[in-house]
Amino acid sequence: MSQLLDFKQNSHLDPALTDPATRTLNADKLVGRWVNTNPDTKGVAEITIKQERDQFSVNVKGAGPDGLISWPTVQAKVLANLEEEAGQRAVAFAATFAFGFMTAETYLRVNKGVLVIVLFNTFHDDSGRSSYVTREFFYRP
Amino acid sequence: MQFAQICDQVDTAATRKIDHAGLIGTWVNSNPDTTGIARMVVEELEGKLTLRTLAIGPEGLIDWGTSELSVYGSSPSSDVAAGFACQYDFGFAETLLQGMLLKGLMVLAQIHSFKDQSDRVPFFVREYFALDHGRF
């Protein structure tokens, strides 16, 4: 079958990519409420991931000067995660938050019970701020 | 100034230009058995920062060609590169590459999304790359 498929690297031909079980594999490892391991974070304070059938939503609360700032809830793109050993595999998510003045693109994955997010933030206003990238860690309270 | 988190609030005098010198060079995958990207070449061409990607194929390296990079600092007030992002459109698939520098290591997240009728699920891979510095 693989000879019929277009590819740009060998992993494009990984049989797991056409396995229906891959689509939501161990998604329960990500679903729920997560709190930043750093209580003094100036970035994302907490994340809630919800599942409805095979759809997932992500709600983020940023740390604000006067309390938490609720970001718009977005649908996550579900990604098969091929990097972990087979027994550790769980889906990963990609999510994009559009604020108008800024776009925050993130991917979320679980590693040994810790939710890891990497945020690529791009400003669209004329504030002169640099685009920037951050990584933060979350635990289940 | 609008913000979504405290760290978005910084004093800015003028539009910042991020120094991307630390990204330039050849980045080699730490895993010799990778089934993904073998190495990446970052260079400045005609004033634009570009990435050339070479991936592992069944009969040798596959040259993805070049893609223009977006450069990221480590904070909104940063003027030194801490990461990059770019996208490849292969027709049958799109690949988003997002790299983040950690202690000299480039941690590269790859998000592959298929656009053909193959029913392959989108997938995520993270790999590590070292800058081929030639000093040792």
C-alpha cells in the first residue's frame, strides 16, 4: 500500500497513520484541568481540555495583573504522536488563539503525566513587540 | 497595549529587530535512525532567512527545498532569536515546523497534515538537532 502513497519522509508511510485507533489514542491522558507548575508564571496559568466524542476543546487562562484572563475557547486539532514509545503514546493537540492584536499558536502533549505546551506568539499591532516563544509545564491539581 | 498574559506587557520604544545569527548554520538530527528530518540548513538569502530541509527517504535524502522563516525571541522585549517557524506545502500534505532553542539544542516540532485521500491522520513529531559547529 505504501507504494501508492505520496511522501516526503519515511514517517509519512508509518502504518499507524491509517490505524483508526491512532485518532484518539489515550486522549484521556490530556483531558481535564491542568495548572501551571510555576505559581509565579506570567504566562498561561491553567488549561482545561474537554472531549466531546472525537472533538476536543482547549480553554486557557492567562495570568493577568488583576486575576486570570480567560482566552477564547478553541477547537483543538488532534495529532497522532509518533515520538513516544508505543506504550507511552497519546495524541497531541495543536490549537490557535486569535486575539486580533496577537496570535498564539501552541502544541500540547503529555510526557510522563506532565502537560507540556509550547506557545509561538506573534503580534499584529504596531506595539513594536517581538514575536516570542515560551514553554510551560502543567500538572493535574 | 493589549495583552493576553502578563508577559505580553513590555515597554517598547521602537519596532524590534531580532538578531537571528544564532540560527544560521547546519542543524543535524541527534538521532541517526530518524525516519523524519535528517538535517536543516538555515541561511540568509537576499535579506530573507530561509530553511532548507533534508529528510530521510527510502532511497536516500529527500530535499524539501527552502522555506522562509519567521523568527521568535524569548519574550516580547527580546532581540535575540530563540526559535523559528515555517511551513511547507507539498500538495498532498502540509508540514509546519516550529523550532525552539534550548541550551544550544534545537527542539523541532513537526506537524504534518495530509490533504490527499489517503486517510492518514495528522501527526506530531518532536526531534532534536545540534548545530554543526565544527570546533571539536
